[in-house]
Amino acid sequence: MSSFGDKGYKGLVYKVAVPSPLRRIFDYLPPASGEKIEPGTRVQINFGQRKIVGFVISQADQSGLSKNKLKPILTVIDSEPTFPDKLFRFLQWCAHYYQHPIGEVLNTATPVKLRSARALYQEVSTYHLVGSFDDSQLQALDRAPKQKTLIDFLARRKNVSKQEILDQGYSTSIINTLKHKALIECFQTHADKPEPFPPLIDPSPKALPLNQEQQLAVDKIRSGGNAFNCFLLDGVTGSGKTEVYMQIMADQLREGRQCLILVPEIGLTPQTVSRFQQRFNCPLSTLHSGMTDNERLGAWSQARDGAVGIVIGTRSAIFTPLPNPGLIIIDEEHDGSFKQQDGFRYSARDLAVMRGREENVPVILGSATPSLESLLNAQANKFTHLSLVHRAGGASDSITTVVDTANEYLESGLSEQLLFKIDQHLSANNQVLLFINRRGYAPVLSCSQCSWIAECDECVSQLTVHAQPPSIRCHHCGVAHHLPNHCPQCNSATLKTSGIGTQKLEKYLAERFSDYPVIRIDRDSTRSKRKFDVMLEQIHSGEPCILLGTQMLAKGHHFPNITLVAIVDADSGLFSPDFRGQEFMIQTLVQVSGRAGRADRPGEVVIQSRHAAHKALTQLTQSTYREIAQSLLDERREAAMPPFSQLTLVRAEGSQLRHTMDLLKRVNEYAIEIIQPSQSQIQVLGPVPAPMEKKAGRFRSHLLFKAETKSSMQQFLTQLVYQLENIKLSRGLRLSIDVDPMEMI
């Protein structure tokens, strides 16, 4: 409602954002109560035929609509804004940068339980006496001693909650009887906010001695005080980055300031929580998708009220309200899990930097394999680069060997050289880790007779064979079928599997190394948190065993007894259609390799490949990650690809490919109308079908925009999304905008 005319209403109106795909805010009249509403406060409104919860963005003294077209706000849900002022401004910036409707952004940042009209602070029933009693009234209770003692109890206290009464041994029926006799009465009051956590006198009594590199990093971070500065803590695996985090956290906790730590995976949260609980005598809360809605609301509320000093969470925790923030840490900052891939497609790493700037607090990005974006920011002095090139505690660097498997016979994907080394390390009472980024039993099921291959009807992908339970499954859309005994095309019984997955390799290893336990860690084997914890306990016992797993093993785990790490098949990332493919592959290989030799035992890394002479693999054995990353940066600069340019991907999804292509052609027409008159340096690529053109039954097409600078991209997108409002999408057709996309499939 941005235009005003003579027929518009002149008077107080509130601008309200609603969780809707519409990129606009709506005018509402004040509530009947006339109370003033602060920006960021939740309100209940009539929106179409529904009652929904929205957020007040601002107020104005006129509207472009006439008064009879304006509806009043029904209810002001809370007496205060949901988000502190700085966080509210930050969320509005997020909506603008990612070109996403502000109502949906605010909804994403709000716990599910608060997306209804539930109040921030629940009302509590409390009881007190009704006036004073004469002797006759008390004597009438002589035959009801429990009632009389409850009267005595309430006479000594004011405003006692029902739970306190029940805790004293009185039943609900006794309370109700005294209410019926009009001797006590109940009234509602808001629950009190918890007290902020007290500053810790000695928050870190178990601090470890720092080596020279760690001390330089700590001193540099401290020299910036409590003001905003972004530090890239670039430390090889096992260099003691966590100890640097904790010593800086101790400074903040001592001053009563809160610390927000983001980790890429839920699986890392318990490990991180355990380390911080052992170290700090401080209340702590966690936020991640594995929690129930009630648990999440409780943790979010504690953080918002300042009752906890440490908040640990996955990407969405970046939106957690903190009344007294002191530090933001992003561990494994390079990890793709920090990018939301649907809905509001934000990068938690990038937002951490912007939130740190808004809150004026230091930000630490930590990684053994920093992203190219962060390395370039450090080179441009936008970030302060802190290096830890030596492992802490005197651990030595691992020796890396690439094994050429192009012309070698493999047993379940393992070379004879690797099998010999596994036996060697296990016999020395060490642990071995095998990494294969392919879960299931085998990636292909086919017919020897007619060459039929099991493919997903809903996706452009093959179905993966699973042994437990016997089935064929799509790892993209989740569809599953019983494992067939005969070919559905020619009815032949000559079905065979090709390739290997974690389940097939687990079976082979259990037979080949029967004296040692094989522990498989992937998304199938760790669905139960308890089962995952049992696995970790078994590994940390130190007994010789074989760890077998996928990407989950590459992220931050500390396994001090592993001396051999093997990458079973390193070829998947060498020829990726994604321009970031080699960066992601090298980061994964370096991260996995870093699990070896983390204590006083020397480590060894074996990388199997059918393309052993590939430049990326030879670099891994001859260069440091920083040298490889610089080589990749040079290639990106020549190609004018991120981080030397900015991309925005417009995706269309629908039931037919031609519909998605037609939609993007219309978007492209609007884009050209904007680009040509302004001579904007925006490049357009597409529209084209997505590399994976069908997923979960829906066809997908891409239109890519490239700009030299973020500012030119933002100017272009702001005009484009305004034009896109003119497109009426037919049923089932969707359009989305992904600023700084991380996945191009």
C-alpha cells in the first residue's frame, strides 16, 4: 500500500508483515484497545478469510486505501517486541538482500510454537485469600484439617502458584473446594522472566596452555576489544581451534555477555555441548532441528531472556535473540550445510558476519579448509587472517599416498595395498577410518539379460540398493520399493548390483577383518541418537576397530586413536558439473584426512583413484590446502566466477518442463527490459533445464544472473522482483530466487 491519493485514509495505521509469498506489507487500523504497538511486535489480524499472526513493521499517519477497506488489528499478542531492535533491523536487511518476503523471513526466525497466537510469556494461575476470616469461618473448617492448613499456608504467603500448593501436598480438589466456599480466589499473571545468567568469576578453570600460534591468535582477537571484527581462524585439523574459541568465550562470559556458536550438523551438537559443559560452569542451551517444538521454544526463550551464557545450534540459530551478545563463532565455516536450500535461502555464515556488524561484536570463522570467499575477504583485509599451521600437542602431519586403481583388481572397492595397510594398523592396536560418500549397498541394480536399470520414476536418478531392509531407494526424493527378484522388463532372474556403498563395504570388512568390529556411520545407521552415542562411546574406548562412513565423519569429530584414513573413491568430485565441485571435493578430502594422527601416533592417509595423475590429487600430496585454494582462486579470477563475481539463480518448478521454461523466458524478458536501458553489467545465462531436470516428480529449470559486484546485483534484483509481481503463476508452478547459490543441480 505504497501510493496515496485523495481518497486514502488519513490517520494512524500500522504496517504489518504476514507469512506470505507476497513481497509487500499491509495497512491495518489500530486495535480497539487503542494501545500503542512497537515495531517487531506480533499481532493477530484478519487476512482474507483467515485469522493469522503478523508482525508490525512500522506505523504511518496515512494509507493509500480508504478507511472502509482497512481492517483493525484484532489482538496485540505480546506486550513487547518478539525480537530486540538490532535483530529486527538485521532480519529486515536479510529480507532485502535475499529478495525474500519479509513476513516469511520473520516467520522463519520465530519458533513454531510462536507462529500461532501463543503469548511470549504464558499466564500463570496464582492464589490468595479472599479478605480476612473470623473465628466462626475457621471453626467451620475443623472437620477439614487439610483445608484449614492450606488457609494457614496462604495466610503466610502472597500470590502462590498452583504448582507450589500441589508441591506442599494439597490436592486440586481441596483448592477447588476452598474456591467454591469463596475463601480463596485465583487470578492470572504473566510468568516472570528468568534472571540473566550471572557473570562468571572464573569461567574457564580448565584452560589448556596455548602454543605460540594459538597465543598469537588469542591476543589478536582480544586486541580488537568487544567491537565488531571478523577473524578467519585458519587452522589445520588438530591445531587447537576449539581451545582458541573457548579462551575468547571465557572473556565474554566473565563480563556477562552471551556467546553464539554455530556448527554445521546436528551430529556435532552433542560433542560440542559436552566439551563446553566440561569447560564452563555456565548455563547453556542448544537449538537444532532434532528438537521438539516445545524444546526449541524453551531453549529459544532462555536465550532471548539472557538466562543462558552459551547458545549452540545449527544454521537457523543465527536468528536467536540475545539481549547481551558478546561473540559469534561459526565452526567449520566452509561447510555447505550453513546454506539453506529451500524457502528462505540464506547463508548462516554470511549472515553471522552481518549480524556481528549490526550487534557490534566480534565474529570468528573457523576452519581447516576455509571457503574461497573467506580467504579472499582475508586477502582484501576485510577479515583478519589468523593461521594455525601446526597441530597442537606435538601431533605430526600425516603422510598422504594416492593409489592408482585404474588397472588394479579391487575387492569390494579396496586395493590390495590398502587392505595390507588396514591389517597393519589394526594389528598395531590402532583404529582405521574408511570414507566413502555413498550410503546404501550398491548404487546400481541392473539386469544382465536386457540391460534394464532400476531408475526413479520421480527423479532423473538411479535407485540405490539397500540391504537393511532389502529395498531400492531414491536418495533424492526418498521413494522406496521392495527389492525385486526378477527384472520387471524381461522377467529374468539375472539381476546384479554394480558399485559399492557403505552397507556392501561393511559386509566385506566384517568378513575380511572378523577379529575387529566394523562401525558404520551414515544417515541410515544413526537415525537413533542413542545408537549414534553408543557408536561414539565404542570409538572413544580406544579399542582397535574400523570406522566406515560418509560425509558425517568429515565434520569436526575428534578420534585420537585413528592412525589410518582411507578415501575409497576420490573421483566423484573431479568431474563435477558444478564449478565449485573441486573446491568441495578437496575440502572433504582434507577434512577426512585430518582425522588421522591427531594424538601422539603418526597418521597415514591413502587416497584411491582411477585418475591418480589428476592435478587436484597430485596437489593434495605435494601442497598445503592454502596453496591449493590459491590455485583455485586464480582459476576463478580468470573465469570471473565467485568470489570474483556474484550469482543469483532463479529456479522454476512445475509438472511439465515446458511450463518451467516458458516461465523463465518471461522472467528473462523482464530482466532484459531492466538491463538494456541502464547498460547494467548483468550477464544472463539461460534459461535451461536444471542439470537434474526432474526431482521428486517436478521438473526444474534454471535462469542464472551474474554481476561484477553485489551492489549492481542488488539494484537489478530489486527492480526484477517488483516486475515479477506481475506474473500470475498457474497452479503447481513455483518460482524462487537464490542469491549466492551453493548448489547448481
